[in-house]
Amino acid sequence: KQEVTQIPAALSVPEGENLVLNCSFTDSAIYNLQWFRQDPGKGLTSLLLIQSSQREQTSGRLNASLDKSSGRSTLYIAASQPGDSATYLCAVNDYKLSFGAGTTVTVRA
Amino acid sequence: DAGVTQSPTHLIKTRGQQVTLRCSPISGHKSVSWYQQVLGQGPQFIFQYYEKEERGRGNFPDRFSARQFPNYSSELNVNALLLGDSALYLCASSPGPAEKLFFGSGTQLSVL
């Protein structure tokens, strides 16, 4: 059974600081890994998808890396802004998505 | 193009009742999945349908059922509601089973 863990559970940083969010998973037989953002009471917004054959993906201030052999992914958010405050979820796809519990980020102005 | 649409957005039911949640996928997407998210936790997989056939089922009781229609829309049914079924129910669509998923805004179900 796939287990996904996200550390830390919560993070509070001043505006402008870089964010590092970690995700680990137990079974490396995956198709891809997705990072999502979720605002309170809302659905999930896809941020980045990394295929199992890729090492990283970038979109604007976001960069995600994947080390499938060690079962780890990291999401970097550069120059954080108050609008980045949300819960960030990683999910591994082995025909279904298995989610971590998320990291709740607060960016202080 | 419209994204994934779910209806209703909010629903209040009492224990023992039955509920039907609806989902319309992005045009051209043939795979629909359902997830349950309890407050403070990550979403849990319930069902996946592709080309109108069930492709996967999570660890949920038989009270949960779903189907996919010829136009690829989907319904999730929950019978004999329990207090613990209170959650945000999310629908996601993708072109195929192992491709990028796009989520709807969810249906918030409260069971009293």
C-alpha cells in the first residue's frame, strides 16, 4: 500500500523567503507525481506534474524535483508572497492518486 | 473550456438518508475519479472510471457506488449515510487513467 508523508505539517515564513516543502512515498512504482494547492474549503489546483522518467519540473517561481529511487519529491517556491498562503499537497499516481496530508503554509507580510 | 464541474456545492442530509453527487469532466476527458477529503487530511481515493467501466476502487464500504455515463459524466451515490461520511467530495477528470488530473471545486456534504 502506498504511503505518502509530507513534512513539515505547517510552515510560517516572512514574505520574500524561499519555501521548501518535502514529500516522501514508499512505493517507487509510480506513473507520475503531482503537486497541488488547496485554499480552505476549496478544490485542488494542480501546480506541477512530474513524470516518473523526469527529475524536475519548473513553472514560474515553482520548481519540483523527483528522486523516484529514494521515494522523495521537493517543491521549491521562490520569493514567497502572502498570496502563496495555502495548503500544498503532493500525490503519487500508481493508477490512482495517493495523497499526503499536506503542508499548510502561511506567508507573513 | 469549462473545467470539472460538480453539483451540488453544498448538501445537508440526516443519518440513514441517501445522496447522489454529480460530476461533469473536462471536454475530451474519458477518465473520472472520486475522492473523499475529511477536514485536516489529504483526499482518499474512492473510485476511478474509464470509458464507462470501473477501473479501481478504494477502501470504502459497499454503501458507496458510482457510475459513468456515455457522455463521461459521473455520479457518486452513498446510501445509509453515517455521521462519518461528512466530508468534501472531490471529482477529478483526466484524458486517461494515468494522466494529469484536474479537480472540481467539490461537494461539501454534512450529515446530521
